[in-house]
Amino acid sequence: MNRQVQSNNTSQGSGFERLDAQLRSALERGHRAAIVVLNFPDIDHARAEIGHESTDALLEEIEAEVTARGRTSDLVQALGPGKFLLHLAPIRHPAQVRLALERLADTLGKIFEAHGAAQAARLAAGAVMAPQHGYEAKKLLQHAEASAIRARDRGELLLLHVPDTGDVVSSHQAMAPRLARAIKWGELELHYQPTLCLRSGRIVGAEALMRWEDPELGSIPPDTFIAAAEATGQIFDLTQFALQNACNQLSKWNASLPQLKVAVNVTPSILTDDYFIDVLDNALSSGSAEPGQLGIEITENAIMEDRDAAHEVLLKLRNRGIGVSIDDFGTGYSSLAYLKQIPAEELKIDRSFVTGMLSDGGDHKIVEHSIRIGSSFGMSVVAEGVEDEQTLDRLRWLGCDYAQGYGICKPLDSADFEAFCLEKQTGD
Ligand code: C2E
Ligand code: CA
Ligand code: CA
């Protein structure tokens, strides 16, 4: 077992040097990395239950599994019996570490079970992110180990090292613990803004918009906390929350509002994240929502930022039957030549052109042309920000397919949204 490093002396020896080298190489390439220490705190129960020999066999199998799971760019080392060090790079968000660990815990749990030691399967891990929490392998490893011990003591699967609050923190950083708490304690909620079909006069779907009610600060606008979440790396957790909740809600509504569609907003950094599709698949697999009921809204610029990567993800969404809308259309800088190649089903005309289109000739022209462009590329067209009946009539006349806006309905919580739709149906 030449990969083994002394468990009580992890900051020395060849294992540590390898970690140091791997970390340097990741940081030099501009990658982010996670250092994770994980162990099985209840392994002694297994020894008592199934004996030393069987426990050793079990641990060997565990080690083979953990090692086999590393990507080629990852480093996995055994620190001692049932204790491992993982260096994961590149990695963008702590939530990716959690996702990977949840999966690992699942698989390893089955191995414990097969050995008749299910009661000892608890996994406790501590993680630290580089360069956010430091650059030095030695210090980072110490932090990860300390977090793993805290995770063990608190009965958590994973605890992430949070730097001491003596550090200089930006306002975004200062929001991070509040936001983390909000995600954990359910202070976030999705509201739903109806989409009206201009031909049938029916509500066919909704856009999910996130709301945050902080117990002290009151309600915080999504533009503010989404930007903060982008800066602190929590945007992955937020998107996971939105996708999971939208799918749960769709499952619940499948009885009362069948065939409803819900679209979730996704920011550029998330779209091309390695784990985005996994999170999406997880959300869809947990209920009765069909992929065709879920939509993703992405701004024009998000797609343009990293065309090839975005294109690849959009094709994956299309293959799954998930709808893609180009959000805030008209504010970006995509060329028509490129627009026609984007695998998207829908264009959403930005509300800055729609709201005042009856009084501003220029805006009216932009809306008119956007409808034509969308239709000629085979996309359906949604006008956002419709605030009055006259604008709605004009959009209908111009051949726009769908509309959204305060003039139809403001975003509502799930109960009010359901009531609104049911009332509209019976009023037909
Ligand atoms: P967006 O995607 O363009 O969402 C539409 C915004 O316009 C919403 O603001 C909505 O309440 C507002 N709106 C709808 N109809 C009207 C209208 O008739 N008049 C006016 N003046 N405004 C209208 P909200 O909810 O404050 O969201 C702002 C932005 O925050 C969204 O812009 C979106 O970019 C972002 N956002 C919201 N929820 C999420 C989320 O779950 N994930 C991500 N990544 N971004 C989100
Ligand atoms: Ca949107
Ligand atoms: Ca929009």
C-alpha cells in the first residue's frame, strides 16, 4: 500500500508532497481545487460486529472504490484505515464536492451493507477550497482535517471550512453565511409568474422567480442576492434549489394543473458547469415532472460568452426534451447568423422594449422585428413586462405567441398561483 500516508503525520512524507505538487499545478492553471479529508468514524462498530479480518477486507474494497472514482485530474490517497485525502481539481463550487460525496456515500453504504456492517457506514468529511481559503497545501490540509473532525462530532456528512471572520470581507462575502443559512433553513422560496398564451387566452406555464425573506433584513431582491451568490460560489446551490423546487412543485401540480410548464433562470457560470446536467437529471428523477414540462432561461450573452460549451449543453437539454428560452432578448449582442444556430425553442423579448412600446416608436419596431426574427427561426416568442391591456392587444395583433407581465399577473407564491390558474380555467 505505497499510497498510504501516516494518518497522524499528514503534513509530511511523499503523500503530502504529491498533494503540494498537484495543488500548485492546479492553481497555476487558474483552476480551483477542493481538498477533502473523509473517514468512517464508526468503523470500530464494524470490528466489533464482523471481526477484524472482515473489516480489513471491507476497508480494502472501500479504498479500491474511492480510488477508482477519482477523475484523472484528482488525487486520492489513503491516510490510514478508512481515512482518505482527496484533491479534486478543477472544481468550481463547494456544492460539487457535496454532490460527489453524496454519491460516494451512497455507493460505499452498499458495500458496508454487503459486508453486514451497515451500522458503520456513516461517512464524515471536511473540505476546504483553494484558492478561496488559502494557497498552502499544509494549512489547507489542516483545515480540512479539523472540519472532518467537526463533521464527525456533529453527525454531518460534510463540513466546509469557513475562514475566520478576522478576514477582510466584501459585502458579497458578508452575505455568504446569511445566504447559506437561507438555503438550509428554507428562507428561499420560488414565486411563479404566469405565461399567457395569446392565441388561446390560457395560462400555459410560469417563470420561477426566487424570493428571499431574511429574518433581519427583510426581503432582498433577486438581482442583489444572485450577484452575491455568483461572487461567493453559492450560485450552484441556489440553482440546485430552484431546479429541485420547480420539479417538486410541477409534480404536485400534475394533478390540479396538468401539462403546466415551469421555467427556471440559469446564470452563465452554471450553464457550462460540469455538474449542471447532473443536478438537472437528479431534480427530474425525483418526481413525476416530465422533462418537457421544465424550461431553462438563459440570457443571450450567457450563450455568447462561451459559445461552444454553451452549445453543447443546450444540445444535451434538447435531447432530454427540456425547453430553452433566450432571455432578455434584444439587450445582447448576438448576430443573427449565430442566433439561428442556437438550439433554443423560445425568444423572450426584454421588458425594457415591451413596457413602453406603445409610446416609443423605436421600442415598437424592436418588438415587431423580434417577433419576426423568432418566428422565422421557428421559435415561439414571449413578450415580458406587459403592464396593460392595450399592449397585450397590440402584441396579439403583431403575432406574438405568449406574454408575461404585471398587467397579466405579478409573480405569486405557489398557492396563489394555483388558485389564479384554476380560477382562470373555470372562468373560460
Ligand atoms: P428576469 O429573468 O428578466 O425576470 C423577470 C423580472 O421582471 C422579474 O423580476 C419579474 O418580477 C419582473 N417583471 C415581470 N413582469 C414585469 C412587469 O410587467 N413590469 C416590471 N417592471 N417588471 C416585471 P425579479 O423577480 O425581481 O427578478 C429579477 C431577475 O433576477 C430576473 O430577471 C433573473 O435574472 C434573476 N432571477 C430571479 N430568480 C432567479 C433564479 O432562481 N435564478 C437565477 N439565476 N436568477 C434569478
Ligand atoms: Ca427570466
Ligand atoms: Ca427577462
